Amino acid sequence: MKNSLNFISVVCIIALSSCAAMSQKHKGNVEPYYEDLSAARPTFTNPDTISAKQTVKNPVATTFPNDLSKKAKLRSDSLAVINKNNVVQGYRILIYTGSSSEEALNIRKQVYAVDSDMNVYTQYKQPSFRVKVGDFTDRVEASYILSDLKVHFPNSMIVPDQINLIR
């Protein structure tokens, strides 16, 4: 018990002494740092104080050496070319996968009966038909609709897919 008390007191003393404020004294004649930034500071004129005789100078367009607006415009243009068919990576809800086209059409009709506003897509990837629902940009949004569709279609699931951009 006594040893543990001694150990705790030593640890506390070390911790407190290491946290003590350390003063740093200047050696020699060192002047404090000072820089005049008034030349770089912008000046503004109050429009209420301008008289009719005074005219406001048109501001000069300045170019900055690290201006990225041109690069950003080029990048957005290239993305527009890539996405010219208006599709992006997103999520859809897979309702049916099987080899029967009649069953796929029946499932499609059932989905329209449940919610007529839903976008339903029927795809044929050899050798199976797939019925997918919705255009969701994130998985959370798709999970809300999935919970409603699970009542009617218990085997439905969220799958990543190319979705149509809605503008």
C-alpha cells in the first residue's frame, strides 16, 4: 500500500512538473517581429460618402498565380462530356432475377400496382431477366424505399448500378 502511494505521488509530481509553464527569455538584443501589411490590405469606398463630383474608379481585374478557375472549368467540361448520356454511379433496388420473361413482366406490373410513380427497369443479361426499381444517388435513400417494397417483394435488395440523372 505504501509503495503504491509513493509510486502515485511520484507520477503526479512528474506530471505536474512536466506541465509547468516554461518561460523563454530572449538572449541579446532581439527585436520583436513586425511587418507592414497596409500595402496588401484592400481599400473600400463607402457609396454614401461619394459626392456627385467624385467618380468611382472601375476595379482592375487582378489575376492570381494560383487561380484554379480555368482548370475547374476544363474539368467540369470534361465531366460533362463523360456524362453526356446523363448517367452516374448510384443504386437501384433489384426486385426480380430469373430466366422467365413472363415472370419479369408480371413483377413489373406488380411494382406499378404498388407505386405507379416508381421508375421500373427491365434488363436482360443473358441468361436472366432482371427487374430493378428507382434511381438513387445514395444507399440510405434506397433503403427507405426498400423497406416499403420488402412487404410485397421479400427477396428484393439494393444493388449498385448506373442510374439516370434527374434534372
